[in-house]
Amino acid sequence: MSKAIIIMGSKGDLDWSKKISESLKKFGIESIMRIASAHKVPLKCYHIIKEYETENVVFITVAGRSNALSGFTDFQTHCPVIACPPYSEKFGGTDIYSSLRMPSGVAPMVITEAENAGLAVAKIFGLTDEKIRKKILDYQNKMKESLDKDDREIQNS
């Protein structure tokens, strides 16, 4: 079964993580949520990564401010890591730079929308899982149909 492990830096990230989890459900992907700060409890974070990586999962990290969690997670595993930091108005949104600027050899993907993080995980699993691939295509077709409908409506108004 395809599984995503959502690691949050703190419980304050729970609402954002729930949005990601809901997106994953649309594609039939199970998610497990854990809390482990790379700054405060790096050994716990490391053990969580090692606990799940043998299952060939995708990790999603949810941390704002100074996002060490995404880089730390990425370098500790061979599995894909997606950083999905919650958006913050503080500092004019510049917190995002701590997710974007990584040292050499550290390459988490960054996606800033919760729903799109779920879609990205689905596309990774969809490479080898036909059921998930079909759900992605259905999702994309529904979006196309909605745009076509909207276009017809404005043409007829």
C-alpha cells in the first residue's frame, strides 16, 4: 500500500497537515502523522525516518520559520521528501527561503499548497501503481471539465 509520512515540526502544524492528509485520501494514499522537530529532537526525527523508510514511503515535512526538518529528513533517507511549509504572513512570507535554500546533496522538493503536495505524492506513486495513476487522470479530467464549463458560461453571458 502507498503511504506518506507527514512529519510536523510541532503540533501547531496539525491543521495544515490535515489538509495534506485529505488530499492524499482522494488518491487512495494512506498517511501517518508524526511530530519531531529537527532543531529540538533530531534523534527522534532520525528514528521516525528510519522506522518508515523501509516501506518505500514518501515523506512530507511541514515546518515553517527555520525549516531544518525538510533538509534533515531528506539527507537521512533515500525516499522522496516533499517540503510543504505552511504559509505565514510574518516576515512578509520570507520564511519560505529556509525551505528553498538547501546545502549541496540535500534536495527536498518544495510545494507550497497542501492539496498540491498530495497530488505530487500521488504522481510519485502513480509511476508504478495503475490505480493511483487512474485517480490522477480522473482528477485532471474533472479540472479540465470544470474549466471548459466555466469557459462556456462566460461565452454565453
